[in-house]
Amino acid sequence: MTVSTSQDLLDGFIDHLWLEDGLSKNTLVSYRLDLAQFAGWLDETSGKPLVSANQADIQQYLAVRFPQSKPRSISRLIASLRRFYRYCLREALLAADPTEQIDSPKLPRALPKSLNEEEVEALLKAPDIQDPLGLRDRAMLEVLYASGLRVSELVGLKVTEVSLSEGVIRVTGKGSKTRLVPMGELAVEWISRYLKESRPQILQKRLSDSLFVTQRGSAMTRQAFWYLIKRYALLAGISKPMSPHVLRHAFATHLLNHGADLRVVQMLLGHSDISTTQIYTHVARERLKQLHSLHHPRG
């Protein structure tokens, strides 16, 4: 693999992080810097490209970096490497993940960014539903909040994967795992309205099996929806950093705030490991503390 090919791979990975998780520019710069520095060290010491590194290479690099860096920097470096090699694995560029046996320093977990229920309501009402594209966008936002889908799952939905009569979506998530996710009555109503009133106008007799389509008749893309949700957040007066992933966080947090079982939330989100879901219990706990402080006579 040439240097330019390695750079293309790194560019593709950074684009993936931006589109999938809506990470900030500073975070993306940090990921790129971590990987570029490791790539430089790897090339200098062994002549290997990034994609060819093994566990021993990574452990040796961490041994070099550890005395010079704070635990949080090392943790971020490991996170950068882990996400990069998992991305390579998903893209079938690797047969095994070289970071699988690498442990990160124990740090307090950061709480995911979320929206309160009033902010979600404002966001959902931001699209102009008199416009066919606005009605499509309202349906997309309603489905995203009602089901907690990843943005890639949302834009990848096919018409045949939505059952309005049953009120469920068949979702193919990470690792090609399929799960059934309920939508709720409001999301069903908005999808039904979109299918009847908006989608035929957008397609103008063109054919598509994608549920959410663009003016060109093609499937909605992650990039396009990422821009849409940012625009609607501005219209709704939401100043928090915004991405489709934030609405997924809101879905999980609000479920737990209203008494949902953690295992149910894990199943709905499509998490293979419940430890990934447990971060939301901390978010819900903070909300409960605020409510107690506000309403309890001895709060």
C-alpha cells in the first residue's frame, strides 16, 4: 500500500467519523493527528503502512508514548487506533483487529450529549411540512427519535422494511444483525403521511425502493441528512452541538428517564454489549438528581 493510498484510507476514515457520529472538527483533527503520528513512527521503525500494523507494533508504540503523555491522551490515542482498525475490519481491509487485546487506561466516562424533551419537540417541529421535502424531513426526524436508529440505518431503510400496520421497522445494523424496532403511533402517522403526500411528489413517477428519497430520486445520504439536522437545530434555536447521533442519545436517555429497562434500551439501540448502553444510566441519574433537587422539600 502506497503512502497516497494510506492517506486516502485515513481520509475515508475521518469522513466516516464525521458522517456517522457528527464529531467536532477539533475531535477529528485529534484523531487524524494520533493516526498520522503513529503512521510516521511505524514507517520509520518498520516501513509498514498503517493497515499492516499488528498488536506488537501498537504495544511498542504505546510503550514509547506512555512516559511522555497523560492517561487521557493515551486513552484517546488507543480510541483513535481502535476505531481506525475496526473501520478497516468493516471495510474488509483486515482479517483481525490488532487493538482487540489492547486495554485503555481507566478514566471517568464522559456523558453523551443529549437534548431535553422540549428541545426535541422544537427540533421535530422545525421542518415546513407544507413542502414535500419538509414533510419528508419531519418523517425522518420523527422516526429517528422514535426508534433511536443510527443515521446509516435510517437512510438505508427500504419501503419493504417498514410495517405501518404493525408499527415496526426491520433494521439491519452493525455486523449485518437484524432487529425489529417499534416506531410508536406518531412516527407511523408521519411516515404514512409522507408516503401518501410527499414521496410521490418528490419521485415524480421515478422508481425507488428506498424509503427516504431526494429530489434526484436517489436514496437520502448520511451527508445530506447530517446537514439537514444541523439546519433544523438552528431553526429550532438549539445551540448545542447537533448531529443525528444526538437524537439517538435523546431517544435512549428519555426512555430511561420514563422508566424503561436497560436491557430493553440495549435491544432497541442494537448494542451487542450492555456496557455500551450503561452510559445512559448515568445521564438518567443526573436528570433524576435535578428533579429531586427541584421538587423534593429536602432537595
